Amino acid sequence: MRKTILAFSFLFVAVIVCANPVDQLLERIDKGASRKFKTQLVRSSQDFFELDQSGDKVVVRGNTWVNIATGINWYLKYHAGIHLSWNGMKASLPHQLPPVRQKEHHETDLTLRYDFNYCTFSYSMAFWDWERWQQEIDWMALHGVNMPLAIVGEECVWRNVLLRLGYTEEEIGRFIAGPAFLAWWEMNNLEGWGGPLPLSWYARQEKLQKQILARMRELGMHPVLPGYSGMVPHDAREKLGLDVADAGLWNGFQRPANLLPTDPRFMEIASLYYKELTRLFGKADYYSMDPFHESNDDSRIDYAEAARVLMAAMKQANPKAVWVVQGWTENPRPQMLDALHEGDIIVLDLFSECRPMWGAPSIWKRENGYGKHQWLFCLLENFGANVGLHGRLDQLINNFYMTKESPLAKHLKGIGFTMEGSENNPVMFELMSELPWLNQYVSKEDWIRGYVRARYGFDDPDVQQAWSILAQSIYNCPVGNNQQGPHESIFCGRPTLNNFQASSWSKMKNYYDPEDTRRAAALMVGVADKYRGNNNFEYDLVDIVRQAVADQARLQYQHTIADYKAFARSAFNADADRFLRLLDMQDRLLGTRSEFRLGSWIEKARRCGTTPEEKDLYEWNARVQITTWGNRYCADTGGLRDYAHKEWQGLLADFYALRWKTYFKALDDQMEALTKPDPELLGSGANSNKTADELFQMALPQEVKLDYYAIEEPWTLKHNSYSSHPVGNPVDLAAEAMRLIGK
């Protein structure tokens, strides 16, 4: 009997301990941290957190665990000078925390706070393990996220569904994409690229998703699971006799087909999908569906009926569930919104800081916004997980506060982080996370000053000046500039005589003076010796100096091309050599931080494999995604190459440098050839029949035609090792870089 009582008591204590997930979060930040706080879960219909003091303990109250975690993060930043970020989720808290001298209360009506873009799961999270996911869920809780997209393991659901529909493992392997490309398969853009997936992958992802969902639910989050959008394999008409709309190609890739809502088996297949999803991962309050994503209108599709059928299938799985859809280009179609009842759908206004669709001035403005439907104001910020400083501080703040007055924003329910790539520009995501909780309007200047103090735990005038310069320039991309993500590095683009953009869709346009980033970098380097060992400072130091080097390299490139066009061969060789030295400097600088090392990406990929063959497949996925993206046709004609380019140590030295060296040599060879007699102009060569205009054009500088894909693909097939371990000191290498670009 005594053993039974002890066992029961132990169980009861365990439940009590686990009942406060925020204490566990605090322990992951710093062992013993939970004993320094007193957290109080308070019943309230209003989302709030409150900071207070009780004896030697900091009191954090809130109406949800996530709101309490948000309050803890607010305290750490603005009372203790401790900033937790993607580049550092652990901290050493002082033995005695600074007291809260006056009760501080924050509340918000924006009760839904979303996280992730489908692309994030491939561009950033393709190879994450549970340890890394655990850190991300902690980051989400600390930043107020209570509605995260949770699509890990969707391939497991689909594999089981297709097996039940009669597909073989081989056929499934040709349909489901590889780890680095699953997002675009899930969005109905492509089939099979990067696969086939080994069976061990499915087992890994199923286990991982169950861990992710358990932690999210423990914290009181409401995970958004992937719903059924009508996607079927492109051969479903022949294989299953289904009535489908052929979606054609996406940038050269075969797209899955869309099962027409009028097909008599639509509900059967949708029901099969939801039953398998529920069996593996449970029910959800929200389901994400993006039917007809990035596709032209199809006359065979009744979009209103499609919306009704998709909603009916979802409601059959959970009558209380709400559909979450991305507001992106043509989606969601107005016919679909008109066909749905108020409260059935939430639209993610995906690019609210630049191209809002909800009704604010924008090239994507919808006159009536989303009508009767709820929507979230979202920050996209990053495309392709490209590395680079970038932001729209004024636009983000102004567009957010515009919602306070516009009647089109009356159904606004929250905010969202919808970045394609994570772990970059923490300043923008920090601001976005705070906007719902700020009790009054905040100016960009005031907020940046507070952010700098919180981020580094000190207040240095030179560092403040550096950030003031950045906030007025590279972090203030103006209205009318619609570029997608960071100002791209010249190092990462395929070389031409007119290099500007690295990726096809960046829409990049100059909007700041490169001298601004050089000045900011010089200010940071000037005081760097005082702050050696400060993790956030050293991360930002490397990132800011990296941006300055990239910007100065763009100027150096212009000098080099001008030399070529002037036929100044000695100057060309000297300037080309300096450009390559800047590239090498960039590689060494980035090597001082694991976040900027190619090895971090490759090592994660290889760790996912259970056999040498699997490790090689995942490494190939990792290499291809950040370079060619697709096969020759998709990379070149489809324009996908370099979309996910990265300024990373290792990639600069071994991939981008090879392209530039090959190109500069080709230009030099061309100039050398022009110093020799042209055999075609001697005697009756082909050029003797040229017109005067044709001969004039031949006299102008000629673009060198190189087969870049042939240069790039061999690197994607290699398995040479890259390390994630930092080499060199960030402060010392930043100073060396500034000497190279300084005036």
C-alpha cells in the first residue's frame, strides 16, 4: 500500500511540475532560471502580460502560457539587458535579477499570432532535428506566437493515403519531393524533385512532428495542420480515373493535378486524407490550404464550388476548424471568399510591409480587402533565405498603424511572421513581435535605440550611431521599391557585363548609398575590442561588416567592368584581382560564425541519413537548393538558379569564386585575342561579307557566353567535407575586412 501511495504521489508531483511549461522553457535558457521568476496564469478574456515584483522574484502574469513567455522575454530585454535570438537562445542570468520597480501591463486585441511560410520548412528547416525545433518553439513562445504552421511529416500522411489508393512505393517516390523541396510539392508546384525519399525519412519525420506538436500544445499553441487542397498526382486521371485539371508546368517542373470538386470521389479522397492526418497527428483548430497556388485561372474550375467542397471536407474532420489561406498574388480568388461564411476562413496578408492586399495602398491592393473575412497582418521580409541586411522599418510601422483607422481592417485578428527563410535580420522580427503589445505609437528612432540597448546589454554612442545609419538606409527600403528580400550580394550572381540581381525575381533596385553600410561597419569595428565575447554584438558585427564588404565589392565590380570596356588590361587585371580578394575576405570573415558557414547546412543534412546513400541524397538536396535549384532547364530557362543563394563561408570560396574566376579569365582571354590579327578578315573569311553596321557591332565589347550550369552542376554532385566549426576571431577578421575596404 505504501508503494502505491508513493507512486501516486510521484505521479501527482510530475503532473504539477509539467503543468507549467514556461518553467521548463526558462530552464532551457539557463539552468535554475525558473527559481528566479514567479509565473501566474490568470483567467481573462483579454490577451495580456504583466510584470511585477514579489520579494526577490520577478512576477510575470498572463492569461496564456505563451503570453507569460512573451512577458518573460519583455522583462529580459528591457529590464535585464538580455536578448534571446536565433543566434543565441541561451543566457547566463544574474544571480539576482534586476527588480521590476513599477508594475508594467501590456495587452492586445490581436489574439492570433502566426508563424512560418511553407517555404520556411524547406529553405531553413529542411534538416532540423528535435533539438533545433525545441529552440524554435521556445523562440516562438517568447515572441508571442500562438498559431504556428506545422507541416513537418505531411509526406507521411500522403504516402499512406497513396498506398491505400493503390500507388506503389516506386510511384509514390516519383510524386513526393526530396527534403529540400517538400515545400513546393506541398504547395502544388512540383512533383518528385529531390526524391525518392527513403522509408527511414518517413519514420524520422513522423516522430519529429509528434514531438513538435506535443510541445506546441503543451504551451497552449494552436498548430495549423496541412489540410486537403485537392492536390493529386498528375497521372491521377489515368491511374485512378479521376476528373482532374492539369496544372501544367511550374518553372519547368511537372505540377501535380487538381482534383475537380465535381468529381464524385472528391469527398472520399479528402476524407481518406483527413482520417490519416488525424490518426498520425490529431485534429487541429486550423488547417492550411492554398489551392491553385501561383497558377493561372482555369475555365474548368468552379472556384466558388471548390471553396465550398474544400470547406465541407475540412469541417467533416473538425466542425469547429478554420481554414487558413495565404494571401498571395491571385489567391485567394474572390469567388472562393464570396462562397464562404464569415468565420470559416482566415487570410494571411503575406507581404503586409510592402505589398499589402487588405486594402492599404499597394500594387496588390484589393479595393474591398478580404470583405467579411478575418485576416492577419504579416511580415514576409525574406525570400529564399538569402543572407543580407534588409528591412522596411517605416513601411512596417506605418502600415501596421494604418490598420487602426481603416474600415477595411475591422476584421484584423492578428499578425504573422511569413518569411521564406528564417534566422536573419532579427531586428525586423523583434519589432514585428512587439507591435501588438506596444501601448502607444512608437517612432522608428526611439524603438531602435531601445532595441540596441536590449540586444547588447550596453548603451554605446558609436553603436547607437551605427544602427541609426542602418535604420535610415538599408533597413528603410522605401515605398515603391518592391524588391524581394535582402539587397543581393554581387558575389552570388552569375557574372555578366551588367551584373545586378542574383536571382530572377528579386526586383532589386538601389535605395541606399553603399557608403552608409561602410560607415556603420566602421563604427562597429571601432569599438569592437571593448565587446569581445558579447555573442549578439559579434554576430551583428560580422553581419554588418559582411554587408559593407558586399556593397564595396559591387563598386569594385563596376571598376573592373569599366576597365574591360576601356581595354585597360593592366587595370582590369588589378581590379579583378582586388574583387577576388574581397570575395576571399568575405569567406574568411563569415567563417568566424557557425551561422554563416556552409558546413552547418551540410552537416545537418547528412545527419538525417541512416546510410551512406541516404546521407549523400540529403547532401545533394542541400547543395542543389542553394545553387542551381533545379535541373538545367529549370535552372536556366525556368529561372530558378540562385534563388536561394547564400553568402556563406565555403560556398563563396568553392562555388561563387569559381564562376567569377572563370568569367574574368574569359574576359582577359577575349582582350588577348583582340590584340592578334583576325584570320577571318584576312583573305575571304566570313567577316569579309559583313555589313558596315555588323562590323561596327563587332567592334563593341562582346558579352562572354559561358555555360554556367556546366560549371555549377559538378559542385552539387560532390561530397567534400565542410565544417560548421568557426575559424578565426570575429573582431579580428572584421577589422581586417575594414582595412581592405576602408578609405
